[in-house]
Amino acid sequence: MDKIQAREIAEKFAAGTCLTEEHEALFTWLLSLPIQESSALIEEFSGIFEVLQAVPERRDLWNRIYHRLDEPSGAKEPRVVVMHPPAVRSRTLRIGMVAAAATAALIFITWIFFSSNKNPASPIALRSTHDVAPGGNKATLTLANGTVIVLDSLKDGQLALQGNTNVVKLDNSRLYYHAADQAAETDSTALSYNIITTPNGGQYQVILSDGSKVWLNSNSWLKFPTVFRGRERKVELSGEGYFEIEKNAGMPFSVQVNQMQVQVLGTRFDIMAYGDEKTVNTTLMQGAVKVEQGNLKRQLVPGEQAVLDVPGGKMNILHPDVQKVIAWKNGIFEFQNTDLPAIMRQLSRWYDIDVHYKVEPGNPELGGSISKHLNLSQVLNMLEKNGINHFSIEGRNVTVLP
């Protein structure tokens, strides 16, 4: 393959007419080149790849191809998932490319983009006395009587009976609430509440009794009734959760987050409300929600994000790439103009680490995608190779160095 053929395939890919074999051949060829030459070509093609950011069909094509390729194939090492680069902005974006080959047939490339006037630093060996594995499906369930069940240590199957609702563990990653005898429940019966909690390094999914689904990110909890009755469906959330709500106009759904309430009909949305973040973000993918806190009330349409400044008591409406907002649910760290402290907060929750700074972090804003299935040292090495400080790992303590 030569440069002319490579450009033709890149243009076909942006237009959605590229065959899978052509797509794989392009990136295999890029990876076979010297690193400086391949990086230059990727940067030259960046204008073409910007199309992926704006056209959902092309972005979905990219994701489908590589989610398929990233299925387990007996490889011993975790692989880097290829994702689209962020759109090029007014500031120059320097490109660092890190490649990992899990097998000879499957080659993956991760692009890390950051806004800086410096050239990417040369690879530097990470100072480490211990590595940290990525998180996984971990959670505890607190029943109505106070019993705590560690979900990741139990086999699949029925775990408990809460009233007339069976609590069932599915495929080591989901909890299912099945109302066995709905007719036996009456509006006068007191509601029983359960709480599912994910630790740092954990994530889990719960299917509520009405069929609604909730994905919980690390360091989060969800309080919910074992069965919904009456005129409303109400749950409480701390941390981050992605919701897919079953429609029921006669029983509207709402999520209580601290002093804020998100009112729902039938919709898909994400709420990020960590205590160590300055804002509470509600992002709508489908349907309609109304966000309320005190006198602040905003109705969202798909594609909008309500950003509540908790200390300042102000609410702004943004229009982010919603697929990036929920990338965590699909096993991806997605950075959008993200500074180092914000990145390290995400890593601390997923890898269950404490972060210490021996230098004031700079302000380069990073954009790009990294697989959440990598060991911590691999992620930090990617940051180092792109000039984003240096790091050391000692047990579960990570130090940011000059």
C-alpha cells in the first residue's frame, strides 16, 4: 500500500463505503511504518476523520468494527480499543500513537491528543514497584433487613426473596428484580428498599422490577424499591449511573441526586454526581427529562447536558458528544478537553488508587480514548509518552512527578 491508496481508503471510510478488510489493511500498514512517518500520515488524514465526529452513522461504523474485533480471542494481554479522534480545534493538536498487538491478525491503535505547544516526549520507563489491574464487575447489595450480600463472590441464580420479588444474579454482571406475583402487591403495602453499591474498581447493572435498566459506574450507589407501586417510581443515586427507563405514563420515573431531582417519562440518560467533582451533569440521549434544584428548572431535549455548578448554584446547558459521555459503560475512558486532575480522578475510581502530586499539574487538555481493560501502568505509560507528566506506582499509591 502507498500513500495514495491509504488516502483513498481513509476517504471511503469517512464516507461509510469502506470494506472491513480495507479498513484493517490501512491501519496495519500505518502500524508497519516508522512511528514518525505513520503519525505524520494520521495527522494528515485527521481532517477526513473529523467527519466521524459529526456523523453518527460513521462513528457507529467505527465502533462496530472494533468492538467486534475486540471480542476475546485467547489473547493473554489486554488490548487497546481503537476509537475516533476528537475533532480538531483551533489550537494545534499534537499526536502520539501507542500500538498494542494482541495477536498477529488484530492490530489496534490508540490516539492520544493533547493541546500543547510541546512535542510529545520520548517514551519513559514508568517507575513502579507494583502494577494495578483494571476494575471489574464488583458490587454489594444491601437488603431491606440490612443483610449485605457481596455479589461478585456468589454464583449466578436466585439470591433472595424480597416480598414477592425474586432477586436474581445474571451472568456475573447483572442483578434482576422479578416481581413474581404483582397482583399480591397493594398500594397500601409499605415499600421495601434495597441498595446496590459499587466500590472503587467496580461496576454493575441492575434491572428494576418495572424492566428499567441502570448501569452503575465505580464508587456509586443506587437506592430503589424492590417493586414499584402507587403513582410514581422513585430512586436515589450517588456517583454515576446510566438509565434506560421503561415507559409508563401513569407512573412517572424520577431520580433523586443530592438536592436535585431528575423527572423522567421514558428515556435514556446519564447522571454524573460524584462528591469530588464540582458539577452534577445530566445528559439526555433519548426522550425527555426535567432537571430541578430549588428554583432552577430546565427541560432537556436529546443531545443536551444540564451542568449544575453545585457551589455556585448555577445551571448551564451544553451539547456534548453523548456517546463520549457514556463511553465508561462500554469499557472506554473518553477524555474531552480534560485536564490531568480530572483524568486522575477517573483513574482513581476505576483502579482504586490514591493519587499524590509532587508537582503542580499543568493545563494541557487531553482528548482521546483508552480501553478500561488495560493495567494501570499501561494507561500511565500512554500519558507519559505524550508528555503528560511522569508517574510512579507504589502499591495503590500513584505519585505525579515533574
